[in-house]
Amino acid sequence: MGDLVTEEVLEREALPSDGGDNLLRPQRMADFVGQRKVVDNLSLFIQAAKSRGETMDHVLFSGMPGLGKTTLAHLIADELGVNMHAASGPMLEKPGDLVGILTRLEPGAVLFIDEIHRLPRSAEEFLYSAMEDFYLDVVLEPGIQSRSVRLSLQKFTLVGATTREGLLTAPFRARFGVLERLDPYPECELAEIVLRSAVRLGVGIDEVACNLVAARSRGTPRIANRILRRLRDVAEVKGRGRISVAVAEEGLRMLGIDAYGLTEMDRRILRCIAEHDGAAGLKTVAVAVGEEEDTIEDTYEPHLIRQGLLRKTPRGRVITDRGREAAAA
């Protein structure tokens, strides 16, 4: 990698305009960096379904936010050559919200539901017959004289994404034929993602700067791409359009991201625990830092635990000596 690599690729690739996250997403499964086992499995399952002329089994992705669950859902639809329809678990408040979505699906379509663990139990149970037998029983007149009508559905593939697989009920989870967990990325793969994204964004980046971004990205491509976009802004204003080591360090300082990859919220969480004699409950931490419990548990704590800065114990969250150093930095 290095200066010449980025320059050469920039010269031979026509760069599209900056169109948001879609611009940085891989267009083919073969271009997806990392998660090799997951990608290989999906590629095989897709090929097998296409060769049989059948709909692919329902897929459940689990893992931290920003690891590529949504991107993989798009790629499944693209590789199958079908349309993808997207929805979010919190938006589907009752079974009726699903009727319109399910009845409009084309044959073989992919229905992607993000945060599927936040589906209400009634909506979750409503999906059982749709997932297994591709029909819905809709109650028209509730009450003592209730009657229902059965609606046939086109065969489809449900792709669910969750950061908290344990919140799914066992019957619901069992209806997914493919279960894949996405893990945090090593720095070498993140560096490859950063370089590819820099090419697509039309900005040059030095090798050391690329590695620096990868090291501060918490093992998450979404964070790496977000940092890269902001460093591009710094480079355009202060760095002659190229992300050098100096530009990267200046940009990371402006973003408040330290050598551990911690943000100000991470440090506030650590300081809160340190101030409570080194141990505190999740509810206490959430109130003290002004953040939702789920957000702390799903977004901030995994990185803090992986870095050895805090531990979960029966007493609550316990800060380590290394965590105290990071909080004071």
C-alpha cells in the first residue's frame, strides 16, 4: 500500500459522485472485505438456491452495529437478482403493519428487517406462518363474531439483523435457516476498507494515516468510513486534498478520538464508574452520562471490554487499571 497505490487506482477508476453510504458499499459479494466465513457460506447458499430455482432460506445476522449486516442483506438481494424491501423492527408496532409489506412482495424478494429483536411479540408471532408456509391469517372482525381471511403470499426471504440475538424468542429464531454472526474486524482488514473507501471518495491517503484510521475505528467499518469522511474535510481545507499522517492526527484530535479509539462518551462512562469506587450498575451509568442503557450496552461497552478497560461482574461494571489511565488521558 502507500502513496503510489492510491494514486494509481485513482487514475484508472472513474469516481462516482459522493452519494452517501451506498457509494462506499461493495457492489458484489466477492468485493466484501472481511467476515470470510460468513461471505463464503452465503455465496454457497445463494448459488445452491439459484441452481434449484428456489427461494433462499431466511437469514439472521447478529453482531455489533456497523459490521455490515445491512450491506450483506443488499448483496444477497443483488446476487439473487431480486428486489429488496427494508423495514425496521421498532416501526412495526402491530401485526397490521406487516400485512401491507408482506402482501406487496414480489416472488423471491428479500425483506430486510433491521433491529428485528425490537419487533413486538405479537408482530413476531404474526410472522411465523408467513415464514414457514407463506400465508397470513388476518382477523377482519375481532370479538365474539370474529372471522378471518387467509392471504397467500409470494415466497420470499426474510433477512433479519440484530445486535442482541438473545432477545429473540426460541421459536422465532428457529425459523431462520441461516444464522450468521459478524465479528469485529482486525486492523489489517479495516485498513483495506479505508483504502477502498478513500479511492471511492476521491481522496489520497498515506499508508501510515490509513493504518492510524484503522487502529482508531473500534473494529467497525462504519466508524472507519465515518472518520475517513471527516478527515477528507480536514484534508481539503488544511492538507492540500490528501490525508497525510499530520492531517489524520489533527482530524482525530478534532473528533476527540484518542489512541484507544475512545470518544468523549467512552471516557465519561469510564470516569463515572471510577467515581463510584470502581464499580457501577448499568442504570447508574446511563443516568450519569445521559445515554440510553441499550446504547451503552450495544455501542460503547463492547469496545471498552475488548480493550480491557472495564469488566462486567456481579457487582456491576468494574473499571480496570488500564481503564483508569484511559479515563484520565
